[in-house]
Amino acid sequence: MHAAQSVVIRGGRVMDIAHRGAPLLDILVLDGVIHEIGPPGLAAPAGVVEVDATDRLLIPGLVNGHTHAHGALGKGLVPDRSTLELFLTMVPALSGNRSLEDKYLTAQLAACEMVRKGCTTCMDLFAEFPLPTVEGVDAVARAYGDVGMRAVIAPMMADRTLYQALPGLMDALPEGLREEVAGLSMAPHEASLEASERILRDWSHDTSRIRPALAPTIPMHCSDAFLQGCDRLARDHGVSLQTHLAESKSQAIRGMERYGRTLTAHLEELGLLGPHLSAAHGVWLDDDDMARLAHHGSAVVHNPLSNLRLGSGLAPLRSMLDRGMTVGLGTDAANTSDTQNMFEVTRIASYLSRIQLPDHDRWLGSDEVLRLATEGSAQALGFGDSIGRLAVGAHADIVFLRLDHIDYWPLRDPVMQVVNTESGGAVDSVMVDGRLILDHGRFTTIDEARLRADVERAVERLDPASEGAMAFAHRVREFVGAFCVANTCSHYHVERRLDPHS
């Protein structure tokens, strides 16, 4: 863990999202917190380190509201034509056989990619099999701490397999495969709750930087007793919950079949909705679902890249905002969205509104989506207004963008240019709590060359060990895929696809 620092940042252009400007200002940071923002030449206490931000645009660190660090070692493994359910058949192959060192390594890899692309905080739904462990979650926390990021780490858990979760899926398999799948099982929910209790009770990391949370992965993959047990633990320990809610049409349709109501209505019936809950995706929410979430103060984290990659559909983002909901943005895992680039997420979130809404005045503007990627995600993760802003009293989590990069020749509207053109290529330096963890393109905290070598060695070992699980995923692919197509073409009372009958 790295100590907060006191610095004065001079000569930079400070992003003002509200006024779509970037005036030349100095920023005084004391003990990691922004103390004052003022005109060039701002007075600073003796001994405070000066940081030169000449020809740099300073923006708030982006906040990734939903990712899975275990996916970082799975890049390039998920086939192009994969639905969410097809992806889930591959999870044992993608994330199995991991040693404690592998868990540390994949989290460090994810953190480094996020930092290089302007992200300073994330919500990581990290999976271990068969159970979350104190040691495994601690390894993930140490990885984020060593890189210097801020993170919320939520063990991702279930007590039903994919085949048990979706009514009808088991019957869609041929007899031989059905017998094999029937032998699969998840850990009993009592064991996962006991493990979660230990993780929360024994948490040893500075919660201003690294916080615990819980993640019952998908409502239908969790028994009601498990969902309520996670909620009880979260409330008792004052931590947040995140789940994947109404991500795919298969979930929406089969959820209605299982519960006789929408997934959101079912969570409300169980008592899970509240300000401590954030829902990832929310693609297949209806108007009543959004009203429920808004009423209870629950947030939604929009993941447009993985929603497109897995063909899940177009989330009703403008409708959520119209209801006053807290909305953040996320990348999802690097094995489903293929990147941890929040700049791409922000741009795509804006552009998708243009094919959803005929009224151009209701399209999502660059100022709106940039706020979602900073303040919105910060609220969804429970940080309030302590991060995601360049303002007095906020933590000094700051990204320095090079104005000598060609994307900013000329500089006219910095908000629009960051959202519409930035790829991460102009990221020069990244500061967390006043400390430069990336300084002129070089990490000050870890050895990237060693990280790459460690990643290559791990993959050489993990890929052969996962061949059996990958072969099984390919064997069930045809049948799970046909099941998904049938759901996609079935009627649901809302539609989130451009051509539902294709």
C-alpha cells in the first residue's frame, strides 16, 4: 500500500465538465486530498513537491464500475460468436486451475491495463473455485495495492450451475451430455457464506483504498436463501452488493418462468434492493423494474462493450437517467469485452443512444457520459463524492493527458474531445491520492517487463491444463447456442435488440 502524498500540480489545464472547458489552474494536494484549486502561482506550503503539468489536460480518474480481474489471463479465448450463456459454459476453462500466484498475477495485469487507460478505481467481481478464500481475495487486494489503484473486491459466488439456473436448458441437451452436466455442482451456499464471513471479518486492508464487497453472481444462479444470506452479511458488515441483473434475454425470459415475475421484482420481494446494491448490465429491465430500482436507491452499472460483444442487447440508459437512477459505467472482463478501456466504454455509451432514440435532444451527450464514468460509478460503488471529481475535498485521483497528442490539435471542447477521440493513447501520468503511480508513461510501483514475463509463463501452464474443460465447452456449445437462439426469438414484454426476429 502506498502512502498519500502532498503536492502542488502546476501549469495544467483542469477539466471543467459542467462548463466544457479546461482553464489553466494549479491544484494543491495535502495528504492525498485536493485542498485548493486556483490560478497559476497558487501558494503552497514549504516542502510540498511540485509536479509539472505543462501541456497536460487534467481529468478525474475514471471509475470502472464493473469488471472481473480473473478475466485478464483469459484474453483471446472467447470465440467471436458467443452469447453470455455460451461464455458461461467456458468459465471453468477460462478461470480454472489458478494458483494463489495466478490470482495475484491476473489482478495485477488487469490493474495495469486500467491505469494505462486512465482508470484509478474499479469494482472487481473476482471468482475463485470452488469457494472464495481469505488468501485468494487477499492476493487480489495486494495486487491492486501494489499497482496503486483503488478497488472494491467482491467475491463472485453461486450455488447453482448454469444448467440448474435456466429452466429448460438441461432438457435441451442430448442424453449423454445431460448425464455429465447433472454431475456438475457448485459449493453449498452455507459454505460460501461462511467463507464470505471470514473474508469480511478478517479484512486487513486500508478501506479508503481497498474495500471488500459481495457478489452473488446472477440471481437465477443463486438460491433465495443464498441471496438473502449475502444481503444479510453485506448489511451486517456495511459493505456493498453487486449482481448481474437482467443481462440477457434468456435470463429475463427464464426468470419470469421460474419466479412468475421479473428478476428485479424477485429481488425486491427478497428484500435485496437498496442503496447498497448495484446491478451490472440491466439490459432487459422494464419500466416497473427501473422504478423499483430508483425507489430503493439501487444503482445500475452499464457495460456497453460486453453487451455488444455477447449480443445481450441495448440497455435503456436514457430511461434509467430519466428516473433519477444512479448509473455508472464499466468495462466488464477482458475476456468478454476484450479490453479494460473506460474511454472506449464512455464513447460507445454515448453513441449507442443515437441508434436507440429518434430525438437527438435525448441522445447522451459527452458531458453526461463522462460524469457517468467518474461521478456515477463512484456513487454506484459507495464512494460518494470522495472520488471521480476534481474538487476541493476529493481524493487527488487525477489522469494527465498529453495535449501534444494529435487528438487534441486543436483543443476546442475538451469534454467532447476526450469522450469522442481519446483511446488511452494520450495518457501520460496517473495519480492516486496525490502519488504518481504512472509517471510519463512509466510505472513507479511495479516492473511491467517482469509482469509480462510472468503472464507468458502462466499462460504456457494454464492453457494446457484447461484443455479438457475447453473441450467440454465446445461439446455443449451447439445445444446451449440453440437454446439461446430460441429465447432470443421468443416474446418478452420489452425488446432490447434491433432485430429481434433475425
